[in-house]
Amino acid sequence: MNIAIGAAQIDQWYTNLDTGDVFFVTGYDQKSGTIEVQSLDGDVTEIDEETWVTLPLALSEQPEVNTEDTDNDHLDEAYPDDVNSPVAKIASRGQDLD
């Protein structure tokens, strides 16, 4: 149970301690009570608040991703113009700044 973690924080990385899955909270819909999360592979899903409080979660740092060895074509389709998406932020870390 994630009593220590509390409510989902937008723009925060989390690790599911049971599965080892790392994900990023991208949004919260107060009306439906759902938390939108994005996995490292770009999949976006929703978790309801009732499920959230039962998950064994830990706060995480943004994971390192080797973008040279990763097929990121699906990211371009999911976020064609969104340079602020969590996956775009990861990908930009691997680029040299001039």
C-alpha cells in the first residue's frame, strides 16, 4: 500500500515495487477520479484512485534511456508535436546541445 506516497503527483516518476515497472504521471481527471500514466515504452493508461492507493509504489528519478539502441518511432506517432511529453524529455537527454 502506498500510504507514504500519497496522492499521485503530475510530472513525477514512480516505480511499482512488485513489478519493477517505471512510469510517469501525466495527468489527473478529477471528474472521473483517474490518474493518467505513461510507461517507458510510450503506452498511456489510466489508474483509478481506488487502485492507486493499493499499489506498492516508490518515488523514482527519471530513468536513463539509451536512445541510440531504442526504436522510438512509436513515440513520434503518440506525441508528434509534444516536446514536453515525458518520453520526449528522456529522448532529448541523449541529444547533444550546440
